[in-house]
Amino acid sequence: MANLQHEFSEGDVRDLFSAHGQVDSVAIIRDHDTRRSKDLAFVEMPISIQAKAAIKALDGLKFQQPTRTLTVNEARPRQSQNVSDGAHPPSARVNRPKPLKHGGVYRR
């Protein structure tokens, strides 16, 4: 779910979704430094038909002050990065020779 109000807790999100079925887990994504919500949450529901009912009921729900419209949909796998300029994606490891204690370089 996206466009979540900053004040929402995991309990608030659980309450919204549990009206439509069993909720296994709720995770609100937070900024690493400030711990403030990034307006995004992931909710796991074990029964597919209940999850679809929750998505249908909650997607587009409006909240006031500030006015926000929730976006609720099924999570999709992350898209792989298309690297066409020869650069490495941020998660890729670059194999470099390891320096040795005596100042030389280990070569494979």
C-alpha cells in the first residue's frame, strides 16, 4: 500500500486490512535515519480471496488532513536494472585484486 499517512502505525494498517480477512504481517517502510514513515507498507494476507477483497475495498480510499488517497495493490517483484552503459548496478559486486600485507597485489 502506498501514500500512507505518516501517523499510521502497523496496528492502524492491520486494523484496516483485518476488516477483510486474516493478516499475517504488516511492515511500514521507514527512513533509516529519521524512522519516519516513507508512506509505504507491505501487508501479508494468507488467503488470496481475502487479500483481493481488501485490495478492492481499500484502493482509492481517501483520508483527510492532509488529503491522501491510498494506493493498494498486489506487490510485484522488483524490476531488474537495465545496464546498457557498462556501469555496474548498485548491488553488483566488482571483483578487484586484494592487497597483500607486504604491499603487493594478489592475482588470481
